[in-house]
Amino acid sequence: MEEKSIQAHFTYNLANATVRNWPFPHLYYENVFPDEFYTNLIKFMPKFLDYSQVSKVRGVTSDSGSPAYPDRFVIALDDKMEDFGSYWNIAKNVIRSESTSFTLLEKFRETINTRLGNDFTVEPDALLIRDRTNYEIGPHSDHPRRVVILIIYLPETSTKQHLGTSLYIPNIEGMICPGGPHYNRNKFTRVYTAPYKPNSALAFVKTDNSFHGVEPVAEGEERNIIHYFAKNING
């Protein structure tokens, strides 16, 4: 398939996905890529040795100053994706395209403009991620510079649906967070977990109550995703 038709398929299904507004605006949809294209993405998935710990790629550290998330491994979706073949290079181009950015921003335009106004510029950032045994991340509302987030799930089967991203509400009514801290789960109630199904995706807008996270990945389990966000370069 040509990149143009893959982009059209990607944009059509994202643009027509239904937004749910509680507890914060988000959407979940399937058939992200054409079926044949998705099958080939999985077939030519990079080998584990091609990944690096996220702390080495993005320099993230824990509160103690040690490398954070030792069980999260990543590959930046950049021009080096050509090394992994044409399917992954096309996927990189589609995900980082202006069409994808514009479509995501339009899905959540009202909420975004309320937070940022009309005078802002975004740039794309995307990672191919592999989470392994022991990976987890507590409820958090994301960094203030993030505007909208898209998480594409890449399993081979639908047997591990619990590995999707979870949404939470705080147990203290009205609690908000501008972004940064990751909280203990006992301070929140999980209200939804996006099914970790082949060729599906969760998208949401950054707000002061966009609390989301990942429940602990059990021993022997693995979670493959593409994580995209539009970053405000003015903020």
C-alpha cells in the first residue's frame, strides 16, 4: 500500500472516533492502520536488542536521581526508523505527519483552547515502547507542555487486554494537578482501562485532571505501544 492511502485510512478512523468527556476528554478506537499494514508492522517489529532504556534516550530520572522506569525500553520514531524497513518508516511518517497532529488537535479543540488559547505551536514527539515485567506508572496528569496524547497498542492477539492504559479519578473530590508528580494508586479510583487489543488506540487531551497510568505488568508479560504527543513549543 502507498503511504498516502495508509495516511488516509489512519486519519479517517481517528477523525471519526467518538470522544468521551468523562472524567476528561478521551477516545478509544480500533482499526488504526489497514489490517495488512498492521500485520507487517508486527512481523517486522524491531528486536529487543534494538531498544534502549528510556532513561538513556530521554534522560528521565526518579525522585532519588537514579534512572527511572528500568523496565521501559524505547526506540525514537525518527529518521533512523528507515533501518527497520519500509513499514516502520511509513508508520513513523504517518504518526508524525501534519495531518495526524491537526486531526488530534481538532478532536479536542475546545478543551485545548480553554487551556492554551489560540496562540500556540506544537511539534510531534513519538516513541516505539516495550514495557516488560514490573513496569508500572502511577496516576499522573502529564507534563504541562503536552497538548494531546495518542497511544497505539501493538499486541499480536487480544488475550492481554488488561495491559492497556488506565484512567483514574482522585478520591479527593476536585483534586487537580498541573503536571509532574506521579501519585500512589490508593489515592485514586480506576474508572477505565483501554483494551490492549491489536491495532487499537487511546487518545486524550492534557488537562489538570487527565489522570492516567499503567497497572503493574505481571511477570512474563510484555506491552508494545507507540506513544505520540503533540508538544507545545511556546510553553
